[in-house]
Amino acid sequence: MASVRECRVELLLGCRVVDVDGVVVGRLEEIVAELDDDEYVVREFHVGVFAAFERLGGGMLGRGLLRLVGGKRLYTGYVVPWKVMDLSDPERPRVTVPKRELRELGETQRSAGTMPRGQPSLRAAGGHRQSANENTVS
Amino acid sequence: MEFRVVHDLLDKPVLDDERRNIGRVDGVVLELRRGAAPRVAAFEIGGRVWARRLGPRMARWVEWMGKRWPAVANGVTRIAMRDVRHVGITVSVKCDGRRLPTLAWEQWLRRRVIGRIPGA
Amino acid sequence: MPTHTAAVRQKDRGRRTWLFWVTVWLAAGCGSKTPPKQLESAESWAATTRELAIQRRVGSVGRAYTEDMLEAGRRDVREIATAIDLSKLPPDARAAVPLALARLDTLMRQTAESVRRGDVVALGLDAAAADALGDTLRALRTKAGGE
Amino acid sequence: MKRLLDLTLGIVTSIGGFLEAGSIITAVQGGAQFGYQLLWAVAVGTLGLMLLVEQSGRLAAVSGRTVGDALRERFGINFFVIPLVIGLLVSFLVLASEIGGVALALQMATGIGFQWWAMPVAFAGWFLLWKGTFGVVEKGSSLLGLVTIAFIVAALKLHPDWGRVGAGLIPTLPAHDGPRYWYIAVSILGASISPYLYMFYSSGAVEDGWGVSDLPTNRATAVLGMSFGGVLSAAVLIVAALVFLPRGIQVDRYEQSALLLTPVLGHPGFVLFLASLGIACFGATVEITLSMAYLLAQGLGWDWSENAKPRDNTRFSLAYTVAILLAGAVMAAGVDPLRLTSFSMMLTAASLPVTVIPMLVLMNDEALVGEHRNRWFGNVALGALSVLATAVLLSAVPLQIIGGG
């Protein structure tokens, strides 16, 4: 670890992400980390309108509406693994591979895992959303 | 355990050892490491941090306020992720909120303004 | 949010449009009214005067309230009298409208005096006069093109 | 037994808390100019408020988050500043008009100008907040607010033609004065669906520590309380339609509305009107002030509670102190209360989309409300309300221009 640099999540959020050829991937909406040896280590970045919806917990209704209104165009999001995300300029995040090589975020994976729905008391459960099976590289 | 920085941490209320509200997570700091995955190092609380999110004009304005009334526009509180006890609907941290800069103006107000009004 | 200049400029433009609409909205509060609308308002004041006289006569409403109300009404009526655009009225109403408004003003002053004196008989007469004046104003409004 | 008592108290609270300066004056204006024709606006406004109150109460009971909290947590500060700034601005104007309502009631009772009453009223409200607890503020001001039932008594004594009253519940196009009609219709909507009410309600649910077991109480309070409240508003409109319309009295000055009950109830009617106006507006003054402080404190993560001593929540206490005294100062400067009230009701109506549309997202968020999230009915109704709110926003500016004043 030669150098340590800092980067601010709240300013990164909503920035347009481009791929290696300058093609726009979408806006950065979510960062997924994992607790690893007492450290929260970033695994991947979620980019695109769908990622924003996922963040808002849009639910079935939101997903349905999004598909209805925007069709395929809006109904997309990409998973960018940390290895290919270049944050050297925090205002212009860049993916170091072409867009087509990115994994899409969406329903196909969502249905792969079964999601525990409706815990009886979220407050009692500590409220942590149990969604580990959504769109993760584990 | 998976943890989503924006969904689960950013903008959540922060409670100290005695469940005192010490503010909201206004910003999150990633540490970029060469050859290793970035690490969520800390989060920050403070007017200056959220003002920066609202744009440069707002940030300048809060900066100016801070120069004028240092007691009111407090500094930035940074809390390392290792001091986080639990992240849920709220974020609880291992510390005494009264000693943090975020609560400085709450205390300043108590001494200088509110405490002086009868019946407080 | 990203702080590219384009985005900032767009934000500025957005703010300006927004300010424009707020100004328009605020300005609209002081917009002008048409003569039939103004006459309708005067008519409503005549009706209010009548009601105030009747209710004060039987002691249903407070004295201070009645006087204040009449005073406020007179201010409104005088405002209407100066603001009304006579050229927008039909020729045969041009002379009658200012006259009726002046009579309403006088009547309201008179009613206020009756209230001050506690004169029950006068209040009855004032109510009748207000009733008649209301009819006159209604006729004038119909002439001026109101429904 | 205790539950039943709580429920009754909750319903009484919402009845007492329903009427305030805006809903009284808009209903009087509507009835005086258009008879029963605008009753539908009261009904739509009441249904809308019922929906939002039930949902924000449910959100608070299930997740322990108020609407303000959830808005910040789910949408981030970049979005949250919009409802924050708009909410504070609109609430401030409404607050000033409520203080104006109390001050005018006092003016009509004493003959001393309302400007002189504005600061004492603001100070009295502040004192209640400073010394009182949430229960005192909510229940006290609302129990007194039951005096507004006088309007229902008056409406019944006038024996309205119920068939025509029923017909008024169906929206129809006006025969005359189209712009004015729509202007008053939108104002009635703004007066009924006040964001401060459901913000206040959800904060109250959190202050009282509601849980999932309180959901039935929440639903009953929302449905029964708001419908009784709506009936009160409708009664004001009906009385105005039967008293003012045939006499040709329009309400160009706030004070004219005090003649509303005298033809029916005589001198007690005058006193009851003043008492209703004063008490209802005073209750609203205190509640709006609190809801402003709640919104600010929740959004920025300050400690907030009306039940704590002011010195334990200094920023929160400072926020309500500044808000109420500033609003008092606006009225003391002699702003026309009727103009301000009409304007702020219009502004409230126009501001609805910023709080209503996000509710659609919040109430479908499994992380927040889990299995208690909206079913199709709640979503369709809230969706319809969002569409209505957007239409209102788009029509507000042109309506203010051609129908206002």
C-alpha cells in the first residue's frame, strides 16, 4: 500500500460514469461493501437508473412502473466490480473495461435468490435490510 | 455481511452510547488503496459536509458562516468505521456525543441562549 | 451531485425561471378587477351593512366589532370608487355608479353613528336603506355586464 | 379499555384539530359564492388527508420513522432540501395566518386592532410549547377545539335541503365565475390537505412510541377523525351557503365571516364563532410551529421531543421559538390576514406534490414498512392523489392570477 487516498461517497453519488471508450454507463447510485475482518471493504459499484430505484426500495410497484414508462432503456443498471472502477478523478469516475462487459443489474438475478419478505418487526430486528441475495458478488 | 453504503449508511441518524442523537451521516469517506479494494474508512457529520452536497454556492455560504460564528457553524465530526457498534435503521457508535464538535453548538446554545430563558 | 459547469448553469437558469413565476404570482395578488366584480363587492358591502344593522339592533354582535367592520367596509368602498374604470361602463351607468358608491359610503358612516348612539330606530332605517341601495347596485351591475 | 379511551381521544383530537383559519375561511367563501356546489372539494380534500394521515401514521408505527426522517434517509439530502425548504416556507405563511386568525378573533371581541394581538398570541403559543408536553399541546388545544361543533348545530338548525347537499358532493362545472370557482376549489383542497398535519401526526406517533399493535388505532383515528373533521368543514360551507348566499354577502374581509352564526344562533352565535376561530387557530398555531421544528430537527439529525425540557433539545426549542415569534412579527407588521390566508392555502395546495409523490415510494419500501406496505388500494388512491396534486400545482399560478384577490 504505497499511497492512501480518500474519496467521498456523497460527492461521487450521482456522477456520470463512462467506460473505457467514453460511452456513458449511467450515474453512480450505490456502493456495496462487505464486512471483512472488521473492515468494510468495497466490492462493487451499482450504476444506472435501476440502481437508483433499488436504492429507494421501489418495490414491485416501482419496478413495474419503471418498465412501463421507460421500457428497456430505463430498466437497466450495471454492476461495476471494484477492480475495474477508476476513481482517480472523483468527479469523473471511469470504468476500465467496455460497457458490454459489465454485468447487468436486474430481475434475472433478483429471482435467482429468494428474498425473505416482511419481517414482523423491523425495529426489533435491528432494521438491517436482509437483502444479501440481491445482486451481489459473493 | 453485505452492506450497502448509500442505502444503509448515508443520511442515517447517528446515536451515541447513551442513545443521544448526534446528527446524521452527512458524508462517507472511502479510502482508495493501490492494489486492494477500497475501504469504507469513516463517516462524517456536520453542516459543512452536507452543504457541500448541495453545491458549491451552499458550501461557500456555510464556510462563511463558520468563519463568522465559529460556535454555531461547528466543525466536522469524523467517526471511524471501527467505532461503529451497529448499523440498522440508525447507526450507533461507541463514543460520548457531548465531546464531539457536532454537539458543540447545541451546548453553546444551552449556555448562551436557551438556558437563560426562564423555565428551560 | 457533480459540479460540472453545465450543470451549475442549468441550475441557475432553473432558479431564474422559478423566481420569475414567483414574481408573477405575487404580482397577481394586486391584479386589477373588472367593473362588474367591483360592483359585486360593493353590493356585498351593502348587504353586510344591512346585516350588521339588523344584528346590532338586537344586540347579537358586539359594538366594537360592528364599528370596526363598517370602518373597514368604508375603506374598501372608497377604494372601489377610486379604482373603478368608468370608461368600461355603459354610458347610462357612468353617472349612477359613483353616486351609488358615494351613497353607500355615507350610509355606512351613518350606520356607524347609529351604532355609536345605540339608536335602535335609526338602525332599522339604515338596514332598509342598505337593502334599497343593494338593489340599486345590483341593477347597475347587470347593466355593466355582470350576470 | 385504555385502548378505547386512546382511540376516542385520538378521534376527538383530530376533529378538534381539523378546522383552522384556512379551512374556515375557504369554506365560508365557497358557500357564500357557490352554495353547496363546492362540497365535493371538501370531500376530496378530506379523503386525501385521511389517506395521508393513515399512511404516515402506519409508516411511523411500523418503522419508528417520521415522514421527515424517511424523506431524508431514503432520498438523501439533495432531494430532502426541496420538501424541507418548501415545507418550512409554506408552513411559515400558514403559521402567520393562524396567528392572524387568533388575533382577529381577539380584535372582533375587544375592538383592539389585530396587529396589537399578534405578538401576545405568538408569545402565548411559545409559552405553551416551552412549558407543555406533547399531550398537553395536542389534546388540550383539540378538546377545546370541540367548540367548533357549533357549526354542525347551526347547519342542522337551518334544515338544509339534503338532496341538494348530496348533489354538491358531485363535482360540477360552475354556471358563473369559472376562475373564482376553481380558485376556491383549489384553496379548499390546500386547506384540507395540510402537509403540516400529517408531518405532525407521524411525529406524534413516534413521540408516543407507537408500534405495530397501534395500527388499528391509527386506521380508526384516520378514518373516523378525518371524516368528522370533514363534516365540520362541510357544515361551515353549508351554513355559509344558507346565510351568506341569499343575503348577497361575500367575504372580502375576514371579519365578515363573524356574521355567519348570528342569524341562526343570535348573540351566542357571534361568541361561538369568535371562540371557534380563536381556539381552532390557536391549536393550529401551536401544531404548525411544532411541525416546523420537527421537520428541521428530523432532517438534520437533531434531538427532538416536545416532551423533553427545552434545555435538553436546545436547537429544537430554538427552532420553534424563532418560527413562532417571526410569524407573530409578520402579523404585527399589519399584513392583511385574509390575503395571506388565501395565498398560503393556494401555496399549500401547490406544494403537495413534493410530499405526496415521495410517499408512494416510502409506503412501498419493504425495508421501512415490511409487510405493512401499501396494498393496491393504498397505491391507487395515493397515485390518484399524486396526479391531482400535480394538476393543482400546474393550475395554481394561472388560478392565482385570474381567480385570486
